[in-house]
Amino acid sequence: MLVIADSSALVALATCSALDILPGLYETVKVPQAVYDEVVVPGKSQSIALVEFCRTGWCP
């Protein structure tokens, strides 16, 4: 199954340290470039966790 993530869901999962459940639930998780740009702004809540998650290959 394919899921396209939005910023609210990603930030919520990062806040509760649950980003790692996405690969277990979905075969493909796509994060659009605009969402990526929004969630990895330096200093923004959970941006470091989201950058690390995206480095695993789920983001553009």
C-alpha cells in the first residue's frame, strides 16, 4: 500500500518517537517535496528527527 504523508502526521509521529512504524505499516511512504521543505526547517519542532527519517529514503 502507498501512503502520501502530510506535515501534520509526520510531526505528530516524530513527537511521540513513532516514525519507525511507517515502514512497518506501508510498503511505500511518499513525502512530497513541499511537505519535506515544511518539516525540515532548522529550529522547527522535530526537524532533526524528520531529517533523519527522510535520510532513510522515504523523502525526495
